[in-house]
Amino acid sequence: MELLLMKKSTPLIKGIRNLSGFIGAVALVSLLASCKPNSTALPESPPTPTTIVQPIEKEEPAVIATLPASPTQETPQATLQAAAPVTFPDPAAYHWAPVVGGLTRPSGLVAAGDGSGRLFLLEQAGRILVLKNGTLLPDPFLDIRGRVGSAGNEQGLLGLAFSPSFNVDGTFYLNYTDFGGDTVIARYHLLADSDRGDAESEEVLLHVKQPYANHNGGVLTFGPEGYLYIGLGDGGSGGDPQGNGQSLETLLGKLLRIDVNQEEGYRIPGDNPFVSGGGRPEIWAYGLRNPWQISFDRANGDQYIADVGQNQWEEIDFIPAGSPGGANLGWSYREGAHPYQGTPPEGLMLVEPIYEYDHSQGCSVTGGAVYRGRALPEWQGVYLFGDYCRGTVWGLLRDGQGNWQIQHIAETGALISSFGQDEAGEIYLLDHRSGQMFRFERK
């Protein structure tokens, strides 16, 4: 793909309007003719589907129950306390240094948090590779290509999350698309006496019917309170034809929150917003089009959500730590901060994005993470994210007055499919086209 220079910045959308609450890979958008890559895309497939399947949201889990409210939900535990800078460092002094190559359509990178320092690299077709001490190990951590359906668009192996107690229980979770085109959320365990995952240990927790081949979402991560968050797109096609984003009777177009801290099945946390009715109890937030990706700030539990736009606006949403569930992020009443279709009912509160950019600057947002490493202390508190099509990387920072500031960081030339952090908090990105991984470093 020829690198296209970014045009003038879109004005920053400030604040969150009437917040009532508020999140592997990959959310691909229909690429504009001017920036369509010459490789298999991950963010968003064409809007006209070839097959339509009647939506059936999920199969019943093995165990489902309601839990009391999490005692730590309002005051998430910080893993690192550091004051954020009030201005950006000079981006010219930093670069994205290559770390490893040889990956095939990488869709995510995750650290296990077990003290090993390993990074686990997802390939869209269904393999998880391991980077240890700077070397890519020859044997995969897991290979489930025999059950992962990937037409090369937004389907495939999209999300990985390790149990917060992985070094004790050896448990991890995947978000992938099966050969029927549906989303599977499954639990796995390690092989006995091994550092490798056991493909035969799969326990399906959720099976979500996807009516179209695009907008699968793919987000999978644990929150600071220990619950599993799952991001699902609106089901695909274009313009949310089934109204899934605003419907509380479907899991599509939602951020789900479940408790998986038991041997089988999952439970519903007692402080989920619809635990007593009015919507599916797994729902934590709604009004999403195609979240790719979400992350929690390690220092304070704040949540950042990148939601891929329709054809004009890409957005970053922000949910402060301690917010109650039930946030409505606007889709499809709004694309970014702009009206899209329909009129919201009177009194309905919508969360405004903290930043948006139009399609003169890119075509598909890829969410990143807040820098919490030690190698670059001047970047503490800066949220780094990018655009899949252009390879542009930006930073978001809240200044001393609480206003969000944006900074252009780099033009990488990559098809940025994912960002990720290692155990130390350093930030990496993946190039979906070249199969390379890069680390943010000082020159």
C-alpha cells in the first residue's frame, strides 16, 4: 500500500456527554479506493454480504448464575501510579523499531502476566506463536486452524486473554470465528506438564450467531476487577440493518462482561446493568458498531474503546474507572459525534467520543493502550492508537485542565492490525501485511 499523508487534523471532541456508564483480531472497514491495501484485510469487509444467516445470539452456557456486585468495581486497583505529562514529548525522537518478522496475518499480541516475559502472537488463521527472549519459538503455543474459519476479512482468531491467575490455573480464553461464520468464546487449559495450550480442552462459553461476515469485533480482555470483557460488532453488512447496536435483546453491538472464575460456564456479575431485566444480563455497554480494540489503563482502570466507523468517522471512546455499566456509545444514532440514522428517544443519554477523525486521514481505527512502561517515562499516561489503512499512529493525553489533546506520532506505513503491551508496559504494534512486530522506542 502506498503511504498516504495525513490531511489536517479533525477538531478534538471534548468531554463525555451525559455519561451514564460504559469495551484478540479484527474490525475491518470497507477500504476507500484511495487507501485499499493490496493484501488480505482484517478491519472491515465489503458492505454487501453474499450470505445472510438468521441471527440466534447464543447457545446456553454450561453454568450461568448471578454474582453479588464486585467489591472492587468502584475503586479498581492500580498496578502503577505515575503522573501523566501535561505536554507530549517530541515524536521525532522516537520510532517503531522492528522486533520480529515471519508472522502470517498477525491479529493480536498479549502477555500472559505470569512473569515469564513471553509475548503471545495471534495469527488470524488460528495459530498462537510465542516470542521468548526476543526469539520466535518454532512450536506454536496453540494451533486451532482446524476449527477457525477465516475468509481473510474480519473473521478468524481475533482475541486472546489469559486468566489473571494463569501462573496457577493455566487457563486462557479465545475469541474466534468458526467455519459457520459465528463467534465462539471459549476457555482452554494448558497441556499437562507443558507450556503449550491444549486444543482438546476447549469449553465453549458463548456461541453468537453472526448474520453477516463482517463486524465480528474480537475484543477479549480482563478488567481490573477480574471479570472478562468481550467486544462484539453489530453483526455486519452496512448501516446496522437489524438495529443491533441499540437493541438490548441481542449480544451484537455490545461490550459484554462476565465472571469466569469457576471451573465451568460463567456467571453474571451482580452489578451488570441489566442483571434484573431490561436487556441481556451479559451486556455491560452498548451502541457499538465494531470495537477494535479496547484496553484498560494499568495505573487507574480507565477504559479506552476504539470503534470502527461506517464511512466517515472513526472514534475513540473513554469510560472513567468506577463508572457504572449501561453506557450507550451511540451507534447507529451516531457515527462518532455526528448524526447517522434515526432520532434518539427523548432523554436517552449518549456517550460522546473523546476523539474522532474523518476518512481523509484513514479508514479503520485500531485501538491501542496507555503507555505504562519504564523505558520511556516521559510517555507515561499517553494513549497510543492508530489507523489500519494509513499506518498513522497518534497519541491522546489529558492535560492539566482535563481536556484531551491529540498528537501525531508517526507514519509507519504498516497495516496496523493490533497494538499490545508486554509485562513491563512497553507498547508494540503488528503489521498485518508484512507480518512484522515493532516496539515503540527512543531513537
